[in-house]
Amino acid sequence: MEFVNIIAVPAITAAIYTLIEILKKAFNNNEKFLRFIPLIALILGAVSGIICYFFIPDILPAGNLVVSAIIGAASGLASTGSNQIVKQLTK
């Protein structure tokens, strides 16, 4: 396994985490928006996985489009979990 395959999922997770934080600031922590953050992270992750599949196919260890979308979606949901870890540790 190459080094790029090892860091692909954390890289997508970090990118989605950053996008979610930017969206939170843009929507001024609107309560309705905050409820949809996991769903938005899931969708952004799946789209990222699909984009990686078509444009940089060697970065994800996926053999087809569905698997790459699932890997991306899991990475997006991991960004939500990472947010909660940071939030709980800073309390």
C-alpha cells in the first residue's frame, strides 16, 4: 500500500471539517443549519469521494464509483466526529 492511500481518508476528513467550519461561520451558527451538519458532511464527503475517483483515481483504495462514494461519505461523517472530540475536550 502506498503512502498516498494511507493519508487519503484523513485528508478528505480534514477538508470536510474545514468546509463545515467555514459554513458555520457563514451561517452565523444558525440553529436550523446546525441540525443538518452531519447530513451536509455526509454529502460533501460522498461528492469528494466521487471527485477523487474520477480525477485522482489512485488516491482512494476503491475499485468502483460506489465504494469511493462510501469511503468519502465515511470520511465526511468522521469530520463530524472529529468536531465533537475537539468540542468535548475543550469543555
